[in-house]
Amino acid sequence: MSDTTPATNGNKQKRQRALLLLLVVVIIAAIIFAIYWMLSGRYHESTDDAYVAGNLVQITPQVPGTVISIGADETDSVHLGEVLIALNPADAKIALERSQAELGEAVRQVQKLFLGVGQFEAGVVMGEAGLVRAQLDSQRRAGMDTAGAVSREDLEHSQQLTTFAEAGLVLAQSQLDSSRALTTKTDVAHHPQVLAAAAHVRDAYLALQRTKIPSPVNGYVAKRAVQVGQRVMPGETLIAVVPLDQFWIDANFKEVQVRHLRLGQPVKVTADIYGDNIEYDGKIAGLGMGTGAAFSLLPAQNATGNWIKVVQRLPIRVELDPEQLRKHPLRIGLSMQVSVDTHNRDGAVLASKSRTEPAFSTTVYDAEAHEADALIAKIIADNLLDKTSTPTMPSNSRRHKKH
């Protein structure tokens, strides 16, 4: 009698059909994955070891001083040129007034040098005329001496006058040459003495302007480390400003993933702060020149007997779309997920050309030098002799209030 029954055979057939169905599903899934891998999967590299990086602009004073006001606090929005810190300007104003007086005095003294050239030229002409007169007088007396019309004493006296006239002419010519040496190939405004005094005015003017510390960028205050009444020194960090339009992603890929990464490849980025619904478009802007371990404070030392290989990671810089950044602002240090499309592998691994323009720049300090030059030109004009009246120079308080 057989041990199998119709029910047992039915269960076995069901199990066989289920296993066959599972095998078919696995084969189909494997085929789909293989197709995906061949067409797309192998052309993508991704990592979640990525973070937002950006410029952290440290606001530092250029001159020492005492803080009298703070124009922005943490989380405040600031704009290019907005005054963030104001220092006590009293000492700087005094130094500027002193330098202005010194410049005016230098202009007047240099004018005396130029006027002295004319005086010494006249002295040379007078010396030449005196020498000619003395020579003629000496010659006339020498002719009269043969006839006994003049005494020997008068003849020697006339010869001495000629010698004195020659010495006077040499002295006048030497004074003229010295005066010309101080004034040749220049004018009052470009004389070295005037330029030196003008440099002092420029230095004092810039020192006064620098008692007001502006923001060099548009951004947000991330950290304030200064208080009213604090005495600050040049180079001391007072405020940190983060410009939101100067963000990028530092994505740390495993060394086995960077084989096909190239400059300019498109990148898709998502942030944990917004979730997968917000996706940023970017591109690879640069591949790091060293792994994170190479630049760590304590680099790994693998020259030992007990060595375990650790897969290294290479930082990749990803530039983001500025318009998307404005719509969905990020913060420095946020976690990101990065996926690189490596279909196009024709790009370079490293940049072959240097930048033709600065990577970052500011124009907030450009006006200071022009304003100082205008002030110097006004002081020089006010102290020149070729004017019909002496204009009144505006007070420092009004001028600096204007600027």
C-alpha cells in the first residue's frame, strides 16, 4: 500500500508551483536589476557623507579703538556696506586734523622753494652784471696805470673787486643749482615733501574711516563676540557673517567611487532639513587633492606591524544652483545626500586653467581711497598762491558725517 495520498500529492505540487513562481520572480528581478545596472545604475555614485560648507566672513578691525555701537546682532540680516561696529573716532579725528595742517605747511614750504629758483636766477644775473662791471673797471684802471693816472692801491682794489664779483657769481650759481635740484622735474603737488605729507593725510583719513567697520558681504550674522565699551585690536574677530549665496557641498566619496568622477558632471542633492521633496541641482566643481585623513590633526601612521586597511574618502566640491539656494536656503554644516551622474566621463579630473577673476571679492573699501585723494587735492589747492581767495575748509565732523 503506497504512503502517498492525493492530499499529500496536492500539497507537494503546490509547494513546487510556489517555489517555481518564486524562482521566476527572482529571475525577473535579477534581469530588471541587471538592465537597470547596465543602463543607469553603474553611471551613478552616491554618498550621504556630505555636508554644507560656505564662507564664514570674520569681521575684524583694522585700527585699535573702543566700541561705541554695534549695528547687528546674531541672526540679523546685513547688507554690503552696512556699519556693523563703530569705534570711538576722537583720536583719529585729531590725527587727521594734524596731518591736514602738516600738508598745508608742506605745500607752502615747497612753494618757497619754487619761488627761490627765481630769486637765485636773478642773483646769478646780478652776479654776472657785477662781474662784467668789475672786470671793465679793472681793465680801465690797468690802462690808466701805465700813464700813472691811478695809484697802485686803486688798481689792487679794483682787482680785488673783480675777484669778489667772481666769487659772488660762483656762490649765486651754486645756490641756483641747489634750488633747481630741489624743484626740477616736478611741481608743487608732486614734490616729495608734499607727497610725504599727503601720505600722512591719507593714512589718517583711512584710520578715521576705519573706525566704522562695514559688512563686506550680504548675509546673516552667525556669531557676535564683542560688547559695547570693549577695547579691540586689529585682527581680533568681532562678528562672523555668513553669505547665503556662497554655499557649496563637500561630499566625501570612498576612494573606490571616484574612478569615474569628472569636473562638470551633474549632481542631484537633497537635504535632511527639507527632505526628498526638495532637490537641488549642482555640478562637480573640484576634486580634493588629499583625503580627509591626510589633513587631519593627527594623520594615520600605518608603518607598523599591526596594520588594518581603511577605505579612505576624498572630498568632492559640488556647486549648487544659486536660484535654488535663494528659494530654499541652507545652513553651514547641514547633512546632505549626493548622487552624481557619471554618464559623461570626458571631463577633466583636475582643473587645467587658473581663474581669470577672483573667486570672492568685495567693493566696500573702494571709495575710501578716492575720498582721501579728493581731500588731499582740496588741501593742496587751498594752500597754493594762484588763487584769488582762500576757501573755508569744511569741518571734519561735517565731512565725515557726509561719508
